[in-house]
Amino acid sequence: MVEYPFPRPAVTVDTIVFRVTDAVLEVLLIRRDASPFAGSWALPGGFVHEDEPLEATAARVLGEKAGVTTYHLEQLGTFGAPDRDPRDRVISVAYFAIINGDPAVDKNAEWFSVDDVPPTAFDHDHIIATAIQRLRSKLTYTRIGFAFVPDVFTLPQLQRTWEAVLKAPLDKRNFRKMVMADGQVIATGEKTRGGAHPPAMLYRTIQPIRETQ
Amino acid sequence: MVEYPFPRPAVTVDTIVFRVTDAVLEVLLIRRDASPFAGSWALPGGFVHEDEPLEATAARVLGEKAGVTTYHLEQLGTFGAPDRDPRDRVISVAYFAIINGDPAVDKNAEWFSVDDVPPTAFDHDHIIATAIQRLRSKLTYTRIGFAFVPDVFTLPQLQRTWEAVLKAPLDKRNFRKMVMADGQVIATGEKTRGGAHPPAMLYRTIQPIRETQ
DNA sequence: GCTAGTGGTGTATAATTTACACTACTAAAA
DNA sequence: TTTTAGTAGTGTAAATTATACACCACTAGC
């Protein structure tokens, strides 16, 4: 045991999961069944286990509490205001995740538009706001945006996703030039089928999307 | 006491303090006198006290362990690998600080060029590398660089500082245009005296530099 | 008064970003 | 079978932003 003359804080990981569905950026919340804030919405979170890396806690919590397997996962920041948990000193390391598709989530979990987040427990409003800001900012200078779409995707699909995140329309031709500019995205040769419109070319990134930091 | 069936980790704050002196970007390390890593260089750090906000821990640690009062202070990230401290599970929230001038530091503290950092305790090499990367990146898109110079400064002085951080020469005329472009920097009307060269105009920012995130 | 050292200034070119409109393909309805 | 709705795909010109570049002038010290 280390020399440590102070009561130790509890350490949790809270996770912000983003997805885009029907042109809406959404965040996943779970309904708390335990005190404090029982019945409130909250970010999926949990205590850090002994010998568990923080990122592993994030991944575990997402699986256990939300039924979600993540694609992109990165640390957002650590929130440690002394009064953020009414019970005790709890320091929370926040991670944010991006997923694509519509996985079956836990029955206590629900997606909310980021424009319509209900009141949340603890300081989770603040954490969510910070995450949205970070997400929007990183969309433009990292490859993070590809985590919202499957491995194989069309450019209109990707554009609609980005527009949902940024909440702003993007020019189609300029968007395509921008995406293709650095050679990270290449055509598969396949095209979509179906829909009352021409088939769209399917693309993929030459490297899987990893945490870009 | 909160329901928490796991041994609690200890939580520390480690701080990376940057300054620029003689066109060199430097970081402050202290020599450890306690085990583990006694005698090694390490980042100034300390345990988070009960009811102490994380940022307050950072400021306190800098004062107590390094004798430094900071100007700019922001959270870098949290490092929690289970084996990063050989004694026990210790999760460290890292902050980075920027100061200007040459304050009297603690006798155990010493400045090192970022190009010549000695081996350090724990995972502090990794934390320092992360901080340098973040600093360089944020220099260009935030006002963070002004924290390296006093409230009143000359443009050549500011340019030399930025060149030290980026380790690259900058064009004088373009640098001045860039700095003045957004109207955040204004001339005081005063000029420097002394030096075998023309007096330089003194400038200041219209807003004090705060944490820009 | 001469010299070393450096503060201060503008313009032309290149690179990047932005604005913008039509054709053609598919599915579904008439 | 024809028509219609919906949307994929494509290029260029203009504006903005970033880059490259050289000389004069002021001060201190010799």
C-alpha cells in the first residue's frame, strides 16, 4: 500500500456513445435504477476495477450497461468536482465512443437527439456538452467521422452523417473533393442497389479507423 | 460511503510545466527523494486531497513541489495503466501549465530542454511526450502561445518563443500578419529601450489568456 | 562616425476553399 | 409502357488564405 494519508476517491468511467440515425446525432443514456438519482437518465458508467486499464473499463461498461460494442473510443477528460456525486468523492474519467448501425441496446438504454437531451444525473449534462463540442471539432481535422458509417459506405451516406453531426448542410461536390483529397478513401468498385435513384458507388477507407487523438 | 466493492485506486495529479528560455522549450522536473524511483527525475505531482478540485491539486502541487505559480493550466489527460506505479494502483490526471519568466523554483526542481529530457519515473516520459505534442498542436489554433510571454511583449519576442516551441523558423512578416489578423493583439504605444537595435513596439492581448481548451 | 545587430514594412504568387447547375439513372406510380 | 420523383454524380471560376521574399532605419557600443 502506498503512503496516502487521505481518503481515496472512488474512480468511475462514464461513456458518451454517439451515433447518427435518420440525420440526427444521438447519444445513449440509461435510466438509473439505483440511488442517487434513481429514475434519472445518466451516461453509462461504472467503477474502475482493480488492475483494469481505464479504456477497458469504458469498453466493459458499454457492453454491460448498454449492450454496445464500440468502434471508436477515446478519452474525453476527467471530471472531479468534489460535489459532483452527493454520496462521496467520485472522480470520473469520461470516454466517448462512436458507433454505427442500430445495435440492440439494453432495455434500460435509450437514444436521445443531442438537441433534446433530458435532464441527467450528476454533472452528465456538462460531460455531454463537452463531448459534443469535442466531436464536432475533431470531425473536421481527424478521420473520426468514418466511425459513424460501416466499413463500406457511399459518399452521400457519409455526407448525411457529417451534416447531422455538424448540424449544417455541406456542398456535395466540395464534400466529395475533401473526402477523396488525401487518398484515404477508395472506391470498392461495387455499387448499391435499390432506391428510386441511380446506384451509388461504395467506398472504404484504406486503413481501419482507429483512435486518431 | 458509496457502494464500491473494489479496492480504490489512489489518484494523483502530475503537472507538466513548460517555459521558453533562450529559444529553448523547457520542461520542469523534480528529483524524487522518496521511493519508488528515489533519485529519479519526475514530474511535479501529488495526491488529490479530499474535497479538492483536480485543478486545485495541480496548482497546489506546482506551488509546493516546484515553487511555481502558473498562468495557463489545462487538463492533458488521465493515465491509468494498472502497472504504471509499482506500489499500487495509481491513476494520474495530468495537467499542463505554461509560465513565462524565470521564477525561483524549488531546489529539487530543474529545467530541461524538451530535446534532452532525462529518463523519468513511472510513465512520465509518455506523459511528457503527449504534452509536447498537444502543446505544439494547440499553439497554432488557440491563444495558448501568449502564455509564454509577459502581459506586455514585443512581436520579435513572441516570434522567438513560438519558434522555440515549434522548433522551426517562422517568416517575420507573415508571423506578424498572422498574430495581428484577428484583432486580439494591440499596440500599447510604448516601445522597448536598450539593445543595439531599434526600439520594438510593445503589444498586449485585448483579453487575458485563459484556458482555451 | 562607423559598425553590428535587429525592428519594421508590402507585394506578388501559389495554394486552398468556396460557390454553383445540370444530366442521368432507378424505382414506382400512372 | 410511359411518366414522375428522387437523388447520384460531375467541373470550373472566383474568392480567400497562405507563402515567399529584401531592404531601410534605428540604437548601442566601439
